[in-house]
Amino acid sequence: MNNLHRSYQTLCVESPTDGVIQVTLNRPDRYNAMTVAMFDELESVARAIGDDRSARVVILTGAGKAFCAGYDLDEAEELASLSALGMLDRQERAARALGAVRAIPVPVIAAVNGAAAGGGMSLTLMADIRLGSPAAKFNAAFVRIGLSAGDLGASWLLPRLIGPAAAAEIGFTGRIVEAEEAERLGLLNRVTGTDDLLKQTLELAGQICANSPGGIRLSKRALQANLEVASFAAALELENRGQALLTRCDDMSEALDAFKTKRTPNFSGR
């Protein structure tokens, strides 16, 4: 699987089942707080997954009690001493890493096992689907440390996910959103049991993997791209091109034949 399983300083990368890649933020002693090293490794892993045609679903989670506590305060102390261009470089490095996660061409499921604060909450927003244990909780902590809630894509993604008014309240107060409220708002797709977050996440990943790889990839592309287009007509144009392309692939014929013969399809991704 190309260079995915090399040694990482801040991540653990494994494949719990065929086609599923689990990326675990692995700084449990620091509640998986983000560092420059983590940003670099997240970007590297995301790009490696994008090059891996066997990848079908990515699971993103945290080691220990937290998902991600945001930017590590030990590194944050130096931010004020950076020049304006130095700070811009640091910010763009972080944004590039999270953007690479969002750009992974297969579905990304965030298994939110605990606190997702600040940049950690932004990282969950890069996922297509979010499941959370009862311990999951979120806050846009930026305003509490003198920064803007417009950070790492949150000001664009959060209003589209839960609506502008709810996003404004969360962003302006910096308050904690517990798992039950997060599910009600749509920040979590659902809350799992206390001990079965990864089990339910793997089950969901299995349901996705049962479908055609090309169909899933182009579905993700359409859903993401059509958040940004300016008109219904433009959305239809993108959808039409995707469907026309997929009818030229082997998996559509295989699916139709399997339906007729009442068997499970054997998708090849070709």
C-alpha cells in the first residue's frame, strides 16, 4: 500500500479490514493536540491514500480519551513571536493539511471518541460523515484565545452543516457542544454506544465498501463540488458527466447482471 505504513511521529495508520484505512491521531498524552509535525504527516498520509486505488473508506479517530484538543499550546506560545509572513506560512501549512484530508477521493468517516476542540473540531468537519461516542464534544475555542472562529475551514463548512445561526452561536461563544446536542444539530450523524464507536464505524465503512468504487468516488466528488457551484444547472452538468462516465465502466454492467441473477455483485473498480 505505497508508503502509507511507514513510521509516523504523530499518527498511527492501519488497515482493520480490506479497503478500509484507519488514521489515528496518536499523541494521547497531549489529547492528540496538533503540531507542525502532525500537519505535515496528515498531508502526507492524505496524499498517499489518494494515490492508493485499493482504498475505499478512511476512518479518522483519536488515541486515548480525546479526538483532538486543537493546536498544541506549547507550540502556540511561539506564534506571537513569528513575523506576519511567518504566521501566514504556519497557518497555510495547517490549512493545507486539513484541505488534503477533505480532498481524499474516498469517503472519510470521523469517529469522534472525545473532545474535538478548535482545530480538532475543524478536522472533524473535513470528514464526510461523523459518528461520535457519548464522550464526544465540540467547541470552536478560537475566540477564547483571542483568535477568529474563521479558522481551518470552519467558517465555510460549519454553517453549511448546521446552519448559519447555530454556527454563529457556537463560534461567538466558544461554548462546548455535547454529543446529544451535536447529533440534534447535525454536527454528528449519530451517537453510538459507550464502547462500540469503532465497531459501528467499521460497520458503516463495510456498507460503503459493498458499493461500486467508482460510483462512491464520483458521488463524493459531486456532493463536494456541488456545495460550491452557483446554480442548479451547473450541478446537473456535473452530475450528468459523472453518470455518463460511470456507464462506461465495468461495475455498472456487473451490478445489472447481479441484480438479474439475484447474486451479490463483484465490483472491480474498473
